[in-house]
Amino acid sequence: MPLPPEAALAALRDEIDRLDQQILGLLRRRYEVVATLAGSRIKSGSGPLRPGREAMILRRLLAESAGGVPPGAVVRIWHEIISASSALQGGYTVALPARDEAGLLLARDHFGGAIALRPLPSPAAALSALSSGEAQVAILPLPEEGEPPERAWWTALAAPRLQVAARLPFWRPAGYAGPEALAVMPGAPDPSGADRSLLRLETAAAAGRASLLAALEAAGLPALGLQIQREAGHALALAEIEGVVAAGDPRLARLPFAHVVPLGFYAVPASGDPG
């Protein structure tokens, strides 16, 4: 015999309360494991930031939750969980241009509420804070063709000491046309299994787009995108390449450019139906 509506509602609420307690218990256990890991020597030197591993975790969770929990909710919840876990390991500060309101929102959404944000006057100031150790991450505008020199921060990025390590947002619904940004961190990023690299190419000022693309193709590095910043006497190009391309990759030696600098790589963002 079916329960009266009031009793059925009470039973469902009791089940929700039990599930909440189970979730809280699992979170508590997760943080205990993270604290143990932070206090051990197993992870010595790697720090709390692992954007590649985070991407792998989120991709797995998104695949397992398909048709159930909305993917955007999964990503937001786990960003907060990962953020709190990072705080247990000492936390970190995120620097970014103060006037970049979209970047502020992306940074808060990606890194969660437990992370300190430090707005600074410009992309150059954010990178300076990263170089000095005042910040551990810099969130910078996604490069755009024809942008003014002061915004083209990638032209002076001090790689390999500082490298691009993530692209924000990680999750975007199908057809997403909102703001994007890149995260720069000290040292080499960790691969996620599905990544894209950025290369800075220095060439003659008169070099054309077609010739640059052809040279990349001939070296086995076909470009997904190419931006050119022309300066007095030379040109700098930013090429986006599928996969991980790091210093020592033999394909780099085949490029006929004055200088080729790998600027890091990022996990390919996940996308799909918003659920």
C-alpha cells in the first residue's frame, strides 16, 4: 500500500539527509588522505597545483556522470573540493589583471573560494608577481590577433621558467562563446593525455602567414591556430599545436626560424550538452 504523501515526502527527505551524511564522511576521508599525502615525502617538490591531473579527474567524473548529474555542477563541485584540498597543502595565490573582470570570474570559478586572488595593474605585473614568488599562478587573457603590444603578454613570457599550464574554463557547454583565459605557472605543466601546446616563433618581419604554416606543417607540427605580432625588424608568432611539444622535441629542430620557444601546454577543455 502506497505511503500517504506526507509520509512519502518525509521518507525521501530522510534519505537525502542520510546521503548528505555519507557525502560529508567521504569528503572528510578524502581530506584526511590529502593531509597524509601533504605530510609525506611521496609528493615532495610537486606542490598542490596539478592542472593535468585535475583535468584527468574531471574527464573521468564527467564520463561517469553522463545522463545523471549536470556536467557543469560536477565541475563546479570538484573545483571546490580540489581547491580545499590545495589549501590543506599550503594553498597558493592567483595573480591577474585587475581590470579583467571576466578573468576574475573565471579564476574564482576554476580555483574555488579557498584560493587568494591578487588583482594587479597589468598582465606584466601579474607575471612579475609569479616570477618573484608572490603568486603561484597568473591568469591572463587569451591571446587575440591584432591585440596591442601591452596586452600580448606571451611575447615576453620567460619560458621555460614560466609556462602555460591550463586553459579556462575547463568545462564549456556546446557552442560556448564566453570569455577564456590561460593560466601560467612556474615550471613545466603535467600532461593530461589530451593536450595542446603553444610555441613562440621568431622570424623575419615580412614573413607571411602561409609560409609560417607551411614550415610548421613540414616539420610535423601542423598548427591549429596562428597569431602574428609584428615588431620593428622581426615578427613573433604564436602557434597552437596538438599534443605536448616541449624542449628537446626533435621536430623543433626542423623549423627554419631564428628562435623557437615552447611556452607550455594545457589540457583540452571538455564540452558537451549542459545536461
